[in-house]
Amino acid sequence: MFQEVKPKKNGPGWDKVGEQLVAKESRFIGDERSKEKFHLYFCRVQTKAREQAKLFNEAVKNAPLLKPSEDEVSLPPPITFLDCSVYEYTNYEDVRCGLLVEKFLKGRFTKFNSNNGFVHNHDRNGASIHLAVGEVQLTDFVQAFSHWVYETTKHELLVCDLQGVLDMEGRRPAFRLTDPAICSKSRGKRSHYGKTDLGMKGIRIFQRRHVCNGVCAALNLPPTMGKYSYRQQT
């Protein structure tokens, strides 16, 4: 954890001040030049995912079938990605170094899907809301987000490897995510989105493993090669 600190006024030691932050580094990279590239790709992917999330939230807001069926508390949870920054410092050898820094996520950290086929099991006992389309699990929005990006970018991009927390502390639940991956159709030898871009291999795996849900149906997304779990509710 990376925090700003200041001396205590009364007694020895330190006080923690400001919001909690996390510093990230790749355990597979040792030299600073490679770390700089890693930081660049990380921020580029997360920034692109955040842009897509804003568009997705707007699409959800405007979808008639995703309107609350009972009360305002049942509003769909927005999907957000953390802002990321690179903090520079000089180490004991007088070498300029950098660290990825972002907010500390409070709550249960969950991996919802990955870039190699993993999909978080559907939790029928998890939090759900009642919308015009019917009862929807909150985690359905995360899985539908990956599907929505793939369709709205005309099959060029897939935002996956979605992980983070479902923040239930506010008046409205919200997904706060970090460290996504982007698989791109046009991936070449040097991907624009780093080593986690598995290209068409990652996209095909997603198509086979993704199970469409009520959010996919409400957004009029065509079913993937996986099963369509919402058939019995339409």
C-alpha cells in the first residue's frame, strides 16, 4: 500500500492521512525500461475500458427493459474503472523508477471473467434487482458489459478480465473494477493493448464460454456461441 504520511504531533510514530492507495508492479519485470512499457499498456487499457464503461452505463440507462419495476432503489449498478497514475521516484542507486498507483478497493475482491475463458459462476443467491425485464443478478451487468463492447465495436474489441468489487455501501450499488484486459481483432506482433491481448484466440474463447443473461437480452445483443440463460424468462 502506498500512502501519504505525516509525523504525529503528540508522541512518536506516524499518522496515516488521505485516502488509501495501492502501488502496483509486475512481478515478471525487473528492468525499469520494461516497467515503463508495462505502465503504459496498463493505463492505456484501463483508460479505454473506462471510456467503454461510460458508454455502457448510458446504454443501460436508456434501455426500457432495464428500468426499475418497483422503486428507485432498484436502479442498475454502474460499471466504473479506477483512475491510474504513475508515481516517479529515485531509488537508492539514483535510478529513476516508476510505480503504478490507484485507489485501494474496499470490499470483497472478485474476478468476474478472464481473457482465457474463466467466467465467475452465476450466484443465484447473490444480490439481484427487479427490472422491467425481470429479476436480474447484479453480476449479470459485468458479464453483459464484455458482450456489449464486443458488439458495439463491431467485433473489433473485447474488454474482459474484469475484476474488482461490488460496492454496496452507497445508496446505489456500483462495480469498481481494475486491471482489465482488451482482446483486439487486429492484434499484430506488437499489440496496442499489451501482452494480455490474446487477439482472436481470446475473443473466440469468450464466445464459447459467455452465457447471455437478461441484461444481454434487454440490450438486444445477439447470443454468442454459449448458452442463452434467459430463454425461460422471455
